[in-house]
Amino acid sequence: MNAKELRGKSAAELTDELLKLRKEQFALRMQRATGQSPKPDQFTKVRRNIARLKTVQREQALDAAGGKK
């Protein structure tokens, strides 16, 4: 997932995607806590995707408000 793909989505789609990523992050934490060993790089990928998505949401919110950074 990259920022260009995310910028093309609506606010509702971004919210749904964020929810999906949060659930995936929770599932990874649960796997680690129960002794299963998920791939360590998955934690980083999910965390970065969440940050990327929240950045795009913030950009859209600022654009909707009419202001620039």
C-alpha cells in the first residue's frame, strides 16, 4: 500500500482500511502473546501502513478545511 493509492480513496474507505489494519495489528499482538511466532517484519509493515493512512487522512482533513499546513 502506498500513499498514491490511499489519496485516491474517500474518507469512508480510509476509515474502513484503518479499522482493518488495527485488527491486523491486534491479531499479530495476540499471536505473539500466545506463543505463536508471526514474522517479525509484519509488525513494522502494519505500523507503517497505519501511519501512512493517518497521514493521508490528515491531509484530506486539512484540504477540506481549506487550510494548508
